[in-house]
Amino acid sequence: MKIEPAGGDTAAPLNLRKRIAWIERFASPLAKRRVLDCGCGAGEYVRALLARGADAYGVEFDEVKLASAAARDGELAARLSVGDLEALAFPDESFDAALLNEVLEHIPDDGAALAEVCRVLRPGGRLILLSPTRLYPFETHGVFWRGTGRRVPHTVPGIPWIPLALGTRLFDYWARNYWPWELRALVELAGFRVIATGSIWQTFENISGRQPGWLARTRPLLRALCALCERIPGLRAFGVSQLIVAERP
């Protein structure tokens, strides 16, 4: 399955707050620690990390997103740079923590990117990885009917559960989606030691820009339901994104 660099932005307020809380939990203390946001978009997570005392930087493939950040905040933009996660322009062992937040699934060579992140982390440095899980019954990135350019609605259930051998005959995928054991093996192959896993449920902030009207009207109820599901063992694993926290030995 060929993947081209792409992706949206997860920095909607509720989603950002929830994910920053996970980062604080597993990369604590953030104060004065050197943190790299890999695939930083317009830099909103870098901004949030700076506000918590981290010495934060971001690298982003899409120059348009960085231009957007520069137009809004020149001081923040000075901490962001254009770069390729498969070949990071940083010295070995130069960061205490790295964030890959809904980014890995968009990188052409995901294994090479993880190996590069491992390289730039100091021994004992933490990787905080958030990426789609195929346990979640809806394909939130969306897929297209093969060869047609017609998008399959996000609300069609079961697409992530279709084996790729069949799915690639039916659909054109523009992002990966990982089984939890698949992603863990990829992280370990890159040289990391996994120390924690978890799952995050949706905040329904229309990050995709394609939220149906009926879903928008029921957001408060859906958020309450998701908050409940996050607290139920077993069920919590079926959230929209999986979390892996790993350490460079």
C-alpha cells in the first residue's frame, strides 16, 4: 500500500487538552526537557508544551502549515522547521522526548521514521506515539472506492476490520491503520522498549471536516458516552486512537 505524506490537524481544543494530558503523564516533568513534535502541523502542540515549561521544537513536512504558524506567531515559528521524519536534521541523542501524534500512518516508510526518532532521543528518552487503531469500527481518515475518487462515508462501519488483502481490492487508502500488536512490533523493531499502552476515544470536534449534521447535534451525548467507555476495561481499547509509550534503552 503506497502512502504519500499528508494529514490533518488534531489540535481542536478538547482533543489537544486530552492528548497533552497523556504527554504530561508519560514525559513528566516537562519543565526544561527538550521535546520534539514530529509532524507538528501549525505548531499548536509545541505551543502547549512551551506553556508547560518544555524546551519544545517541531518539525513538519508541509511548508504551508508552517507558513500558517509563521503568519500567526513569529516566536513560535522560530521553533518549527521543515523536515522529513525519515531523515531528521538533528544530531544523535539531542532530545529527551518525542511526540508522534497521528503522524506515523502518513509517512511513506514508517519504520525508517521510528528509527530516526530513536536516533535523536537520548538513552532513556521517551517516545509518545498516537496513531489510529483498527479495533475502532470506523475509518476516520476515510477511504475511496478503488479507482473512482469517490469517498466512502466516514459513518460506514467495519471498514478497518476488512483484511488489507481484500480491502486494497475495494478501496484506495491514503493513510495506514494499525492493529495494536502490529504497531507495537513496529516500535520494538525500531529499537524501542514499550513501557505503556492505552487508547483515546473521540471528542467529536469535526477534525475531518466531514461530520454529518445529526452527529454534530448529538456531540454532548457522544462525548459523555466516550468518556464512560474510556473507563471500562476491555472496551477502552476500541477507542479511535491507540497510545504507545516507549523508551530508548
